[in-house]
Amino acid sequence: MIGRILLGLVMVGVGAVITIFANRIYEAMGPMAWAEEHLGSEGGTRLMYKLIGIGLAVLGFMVATNLLTNLIISLLSGVFPQFREMIPPA
């Protein structure tokens, strides 16, 4: 339990650093052709780094609060009925 919380907090921290320092990451890594084409003419790569950072932070919060497991089980239970038995009672 403590390990899951620590992992989640590390994920949130890394996501925050990626979001905050998106411009420095862009300067170090250079532009992504796909992001520049689909997310904007100038700044699409920076937006992509920020989206990655925010997504990682959200996943980190879900890991720390054990919501990610419940979400995956709930999503898979529609396709695989045997997963319904794994959902803990509320």
C-alpha cells in the first residue's frame, strides 16, 4: 500500500516537472513532426509535452488512490464478464 502511494506520488512529480519544463524539454529534444502537424503549427510539441505531463500526473493520482485498478476492471468487465467478480463491493 505504501509502495503504491509512493509510486503514485513519484508519477505526479514527474508529470508536474514535464508540464512545468515543457519548453526546456522542447529545446533539448527538438520538435516532433506529428505533434507540430496535428496539434498546432508552432508550439504543438510543447503542447504534446504538457499533455503527456498532465496525463502522467492524473495516472499518478489514480495509482496512489487505487482508482486505476478499479477503472481497468470496470472497463474490461463489459467485454469480459468474468472481471465483474473482481470488482470490490462499495
